[in-house]
Amino acid sequence: MVKHIFVTGGVVSSLGKGLTSAAIGLILERRGLKVSLQKLDPYINVDPGTMSPFQHGEVYVTDDGAETDLDLGHYERYTHAKLTKSSNFTTGKIYSTVIAKERRGDYLGRTVQVIPHITDAIKEAIHEGATPGTDVAITEIGGTVGDIESLPFLEAVRQFALEQPRGDVLFIHVTLLPYLRASGEMKTKPTQQSVGKLREIGIQPDILVCRTEKPMTREMAQKISLFCNVRPEAVIEERDVEFSIYEVPVDLCRLGLDKLVARNLGLECERDTDLGDWKEMLENLKSLDKTCEIAVVGKYIQLHDAYKSIYESLSHAGYANRCKVKIRKVSAEDVLVKGTAILEGADGILVPGGFGERGIEGKIQAIRWARENGVPFFGICLGMQCAVIEYARDVLGLEGAHTLEHSPHTPHPVISLMADQAEVDQKGGTMRLGAYDCELRPGTLAHRLYGADHVSERHRHRFEFNNDYRARFEASDMVLSGLNPQRDLVEIVELPEHPFFVGVQFHPEFKSRPLAAHPVFRGFVEAALEHANGGRPSMTVESLA
Ligand code: GLN
């Protein structure tokens, strides 16, 4: 029988429910249990794929091609849970299935209503999210308790709990204890009120995880316990972490959350929570003395969440190289306005993925600067496309070379639309999405970094390297080192004469883990570190051996 944990949030958004859910997943895995993780999002978009980074932050992509909430990135970085299209449901997705059924006539003339039809669809989605063999399914409910739009989800999980055997469902409410600087005290009232809202719906939380800036005293825990009807030992502090989000599971374990969850759900665990390697990583992180600085040249650098997985992957790669990676966030538009002088001192340039024309020319300038000055460069998706455009214009002499995405009349569309994309008129969920094979050319840097002939990487784009220009690139110094064999698409480009110059059409940042950095990120940071130490002539295949 699968046991279920529901994680809700109170008082304010951005409390770190996603991180807390991921941390609980890790803790349970480290007790020998198999977990699944899922997010329910109350907004009406069918998925976040069509939303602007200003609205939503990063769109995370799963192997099976779902465009999902960025919390799923935390789930995959912390646990081994296999995430799929069933790992993220929105109100829009739930309603779409119910409305499609209604149109088919499946409801046999009945009035279709929020209760029971929408709530039934939500309960089905929760069952679907628990992959076979799961011991504990963790479902995070997006939004804040008290929002109108999250009501059907909360109602559905209330019903869900009633349908499961007693003791098989656990409710964890993540809440905030605000600190009032003027009076120098932390307040429990917002927590009391948000738990009150939950109880009105019929959900009594079993555990409260209290986000705090300052330590929570025993008296406060007692007070919260009394007013919220939660046992005092189940009021757990989750203090702001000092230097790494990977501290969260260790802190929660230290406060006994692992045992509490196991006891509450009657879980028979193979062992005590073993976070040995995780703790060792945190200890090592504290004592890193080498540093390199990477300039991330993008369009959304002012947003905390737009390049989340990229920033995480850089820190994983830093750990793998035993160095701190300092990130300089550079607006691509600023490169055009202020010139490449703003890149001076960077040990590596990373150009991430993106859509829209704004900032394109700045990215291209930054890439030229990296290429000409021997500064390590890593281009991801649009970043790779920009590297191809830059090389075409400046080295191959293809004046006006561009991507058809932004220049429909360019004389040299070195990046063009895939044939099967030409007919697409719906924007949602129609890009080249999810895992595709990539064959690596022996003798290249990519082949050496991966240490494999074939890899699989996740995609999210409509435009591609234009094969009409392949011969011209093949005759140049740019090596096409990764190809998709099924559709003969260029996946990786590199410049062997450069210390490190790699562009990838896919999104490697979705597959990096704290204890298993992605190989291309690892190689990039290694090259940046070399650059910081005065550089070396070239990161040749031999020197990597
Ligand atoms: N806009 C480009 C495309 O659709 C790149 C997408 C991306 O960087 N994710 O092909």
C-alpha cells in the first residue's frame, strides 16, 4: 500500500514548500524507502510552458517531455523519483480532461460539477503520480491556503485522506513565523490563522514546518501546538539556511522530522536516515578555497528563478572541481550598450536558453569576446544557436547570418525551423520536448567529457541547426560533435582550438545533481578554474585524459 504525504503552504508564497517536499523525499529515500513526488498547481494554464519567466521562473522539462513547475527540478536534484507528465497537474490540465470527457458524453447526461467531478479527477491525478513500487507518495499543493483557486485541490485531498486506511495519509503544513524587527519578536498569529483556514476545510495538519529567520523557542512551539491542535514535538523549525539549500534536509533531520514522519505513517524503514555523503558534501563546501567566476549572460538575470537549474548545475560542477563558483549575472542588453568591458575578469561565459529577440545581439557579442579571448564558453539551447550565428557571421563570412526565429528574411538562416514545426499553430506543448538521443563523435571534447558514445538529453526548442549549412561548418574549425541519429540533427558544436568552447542544443542543466555534476558543466567549470589560475593553452582531449 502506498502511503501519502500532502504538503500545503500557509501565510505567504515562496516559503520553500518545494524544497521542503524534496528534502522530505530525500530523507525517506535515505531510510531505504522508495518515494514519488508530485506538484499540484492551482493556476489555469494547462502547463507553465506558455508562461513568461517573469510570471513563473524556469520551466523544468522531464524525460517524457512535460513542461513543468521548477519545483520538479528540486525533486529530481534531491531524490531518485522518476518524474513524468503525471508529476505536475494544474487546474487547467484537470479541467481539460473533465471537459473532454463531458464532450465525449462520458457523464451520461449528469450535471458536471466541481464536487465530485473535478475533485475526482484530482484524486485520480494523485494516484497516477505514485509510480509503481512507491512506498511514499509526496504531493505538494501549490499556492497558499486561503486562495480561492486552491480550494478544489484541498477539498480533493481531504476526500482522498478519508478514502485511505487511517494512518496512511500525513498532512504537513509549511508556514511562516514572521520576525518583527521593531518589537524584536516572532509572531505566531499568521500561522494560527492559516491552520484555522485548513481546519475549516476539514484538514488537520499533523506536522507544522515553521519557516523562521530566528530560532523558534520551546515556548513558541508550545503556543503554536496549543492553538493549532498539533502535538508540540510536531512543530518543527525550518530556519533560513546560511549558505546552501542542500542544508535543508540535514537541518530537518537534526530536528527529528525523519522519525516523526516514519512514526506518523507507521513506516517500517530499513535503516536510520543516512545522510553521510550529503553532510560530507556540505562540510567540503564550507572549506573550498579555490574560486572561479562565471558570467551568465542572459535576458532574465534580474529574476531569481529564471535560470534556477543552471545556477544549481554550476554549483554542482564547482563542488565536483572542489571550487566555489561565483556567478556574475550580466544582462545581454548591457553587453550591447556598455560593451564587452563588462565581461572582463570573468573566467567563463555561459549563455543560457531563451526566446524572443531582446538581448540576442548582446549574447552574440559576448560569445565573440569569449571566442576571441580564449575565455571558456558554454552555450545552452539559444546560447548554442547564438554561437553558431556568431561563427557563421564572423568566421565563415556569412553576412547577416541569423536564426529564422528572429529574422525571417535572413540571407543565411543557419538556425531554421524543423520541418515538423512549420505546420504547428498551437504554442502550448508543441516544441521538441523531452529526451532525445545524442551520438557523440569519438575524439571530440564532448565525447571525452561524457565518456560515452551515446547519451540522452532533454530538449525544449523549435529551431535547429540548419543542415543546409552543415558542409560549410564541417569544412571549418567548428566541430559538430554530437548528432541525433534518428533525425540527423546537430546537437553539439565545439571549437577544438579553444580552451573550452561548447554549445549544446539541449538542456543539460536538468540532469545535474549535487553529488553527480553534469559532465559538460563539470568540464566547463574545470576550464574556468584553469582560466582563473592563469589558463593553459588548450583543453585538448589528451589533457583531459
Ligand atoms: N528559442 C529557441 C528555439 O525555440 C531556443 C529555445 C531555448 O533556448 N530553450 O529553438
